[in-house]
Amino acid sequence: MSVINFDRIRDTQERPDAQFVRKDEHGKAMYLFALEYKIGTSMWSAQIWAYSFEDAEMRVKAMRESLTVCGQLHASIRA
């Protein structure tokens, strides 16, 4: 996985590709962020949607405190 330096993006005012930006129910932009974690000697990754880098950090902090497994996913139904 390739991770982009967000400080460089903020400095150059570059915008992410459309597939990495969406709008919430109020029309506010959200961005896709990559997360990385280690289990044993292996590195794993996950993704979350957040409003900003700072919001993504807050969400990760909340995950550290309260994340739980809800169950295995078997299917996805488009609305």
C-alpha cells in the first residue's frame, strides 16, 4: 500500500481523486484515510472516512478505546 504525505498535499492544495471524496448527509466533504497496524511481524491496513486528518486521528483514538467486532459480513445490498 502506498501512503501519501498529507502535509505535502495540504501545502500544495492538491485534491484527492473523486473516488476518495464523498459528501455526508449535510453535503460536507469527507475523505478516505488509510490506517496501518501491526500484528506480530505482519503489517495490516484498514480505511476510514473522516472530515480531516485531525478528525481521522480522533476516530482512531476512539477506536483504541472502544472498537469491537460486531460479526462477519456475508453480503452487501445496495440501497
